[in-house]
Amino acid sequence: MVEGYYIERFINLCSNRKIVLWNLERKDNITLIANIDKKEFKRLKGIARKTKCRVKIQNKIGLPFVVRKYKKRKIFLILILLIFLLIFSLSHFVWNIEVQSSENISKDEIILLAEQEGLKIGALKNSVDTKEVINKIRLERDDIAWVGIEIKGTNVIIKIEEADIKPEIIDEDEYCNIVADSDGVITKISAGNGTPLVKEGDVVKKGDVLIAGYMEGKYTGRQYVHSIGDVEAKVWHKNTQKVYYKETKKEETGNHENKYSVKINNFQINFNKSIPKFKKYDTIETTEKLKLFSNFYLPIEIIKYEYKEYNETPVIHSVEESKQIAIEKAEEELKKEVENKEITDKKINVRTDKDYIEVELIYEVKEQLGIEEKIVF
């Protein structure tokens, strides 16, 4: 900080003597705040005397001043050094495994397969053979088309591409039958190649041959072929639901408690020993791994336990209410099975008990029946 009545002359003299000032700020007519290099500060004394100004240091910024400040605090410096050494050592290990896949593929199963080949939490990064891990996963899982592994910092990312599983396609030159892939009643059958073994109205079981992969002639005898045909059938989809007349309804009160613990590798420290004050509660556990940067995870986890209080209220349903609830539940399940299929009939079977009602919902659906099955001699 510079104080005096000749601030402008002070600045001009600094400029003439090539003394660099930056971040200049005039507080008022007689006060100037500016930044100057440490080495140049001593040269200001002569200029200050000539301009009758007073120079005062308000703040010292920079690494040399930090080092000077803490040079007598050896323990602090040693601690900083040890922290850097610890971080450097931890950077050589795997502290997080992330699986990027579709919902159909279990991430826990993928991690388990990776662990069998040495890719696990706490493993040295240099000891992990990613090719062996990839081969292990692909050999064990037919539903996976591609696997990629990327190591970033202490984080390992396993990328999974799900295979598009299709029915086995049998070459046109190979002999095959057409067999039922579910139970049903035949409503229509036409064979373009092969011999029909069933007719309209026949009841068939899963695995029954519908169109045999051969043709017979009086003079040519039996000749095997690749069956081609169209089979339509009535198929029944069933779902059973049980609903009790007396049920207990859970309602959250809005009251909750949070408790925390820290897990360092396999050692866990619980900060709260007491149990929740609620009589009835649900526990929600969430885990968050600590990291310094986006992909530099540490072997430290913060575990949060959230306890949510709820009250239980008894609910009594009439027989008709219980029946309707059961039907709605069964319909919700069956709609997933018969999506985009023609429902031709619906049947409800009801069985009552002193404590509950059991409802069986049956959908009669018209759908294509039959898959190709290779003939093995």
C-alpha cells in the first residue's frame, strides 16, 4: 500500500525505473494498492523518499512465503510429505470397479467373474491381466457380445454389450422338424414342406412334433427335408394371486434418523452405537466412496443408514374387494406375457378360504406356435 500526495509521480518513477506494478487500485486521492515482486520491493525506498510517500506491506502471497511460514513446523511438513507418499502409493491399486451394462445383466455377477481372474478391490493395477478377465467373462456368459476394460486412476470400468439372443437358425440345407414351443390347441396348420402330424382341434404339449421333417411317397419312400409351415394355436396363460381379507397397511410418518459409519478397506468404524428410537422403521443403506478426482478413488467409504419410521394400520377387505384386488394384480402380470397378442377369451377361477381369497386368471390367446428343431440321426 502506498500513501501520499504524489501518487502519480510515484507511479511514473516506478515506470521510468522499470519497476513493474500490477493490480493497481486507487482507494482515495492519497492511497494506492498494488502488487509488486518481492525482489523489486527494496527499490521502492528511494522512490518513496523522493515522492514523500509511505510504503507499507499489507499481505505476502506466494510459495516462498508459505515455505518460510512453515519452515519451523517440521511435523507439519513431514505430515504433508507422508500424505503425498500415501496418495502416490494408493494410486497403484484398484479401489473401485464400475460396470456399465444393461439392466438385464447383473453387475454383481460380472464383478464376481472379474474377481476370479484377480480383478478386485485392493488389487495391484500392474498385476491385473485385462485380457484374461475379458476372456473369462465372455466364456462364462453367452448373453454378452462384447467386453471392454479401461483403467483410469484407481477406477476400473468394465463395459458390457449385451448379445442379441435369437433362436437358433437352422440352415435350409439341413433337415429339421417344427415342434411346439408351448401347450395349446391347434386352430390352423399348413405345411409348405414336410408332413403335418397334427390337425385342427388337436391338443399338443410343448415339444410335440407338429410338422415332421420328411415326406413319403409310394415309390420314392421317405425323404428327409427342411420343414416349412405355419401353425396357429390357442394358448392359455395363467396367473394366480392370493389376497388376505385382513391386511396391514404401512404408512410413513415422515420422521427419520440418519447414522453414519466409515469403512477403510475392510475395517469399519461406527459413529453411532445406539439403535433408532422408532419402534417400527425401514432401513435404507447407501454407500459413497471417497475420491480425490473423477477417477481417483480412495479405499474409504462413507456408509449412511437412514431409518424411516412407519405406522401399521389394519385394513379389512370384503370378499368382493379382495377378489377385485387379486384380479387387478393378475392382470398386471399377464399383460406383460401377452403383449401384442390377440386375447380371444378370459376366464376367472375363484377359491375362497376363511382368511383369504385365491384368484386364478386365465387368458386364451391366439398366437403362432412352433420352432425349428434339427433332426439328429
